[in-house]
Amino acid sequence: MPIIRYFIFVGGLLLALLFAVDRYLPVRVERAGPSDPARPSTGSPQGERFR
């Protein structure tokens, strides 16, 4: 069935392209901003409620 071969070929090509792009593009590094020692970073705001 030609349609199944088409999807396998295009899927494999896209997967190979994904790996190639991952290999050759630089990785972005997030830089940490200045931290305020008076306010501890807990990951969730202390005074806000979840709705």
C-alpha cells in the first residue's frame, strides 16, 4: 500500500530532521537573575490563592 509507505518515509524523514536540528543548533541557557535574599523563592506565591 503506497500510502503506508509514504507515511513511514515522511515520518522517518521528519524524525531524522529533528535529530539533525537538535545536533547542530546551540542550546539556549537561561541565566538566573539577581535574587532577593529578603524574599525566598518557593515556586508558588505565598499570598495568592489558586482559583
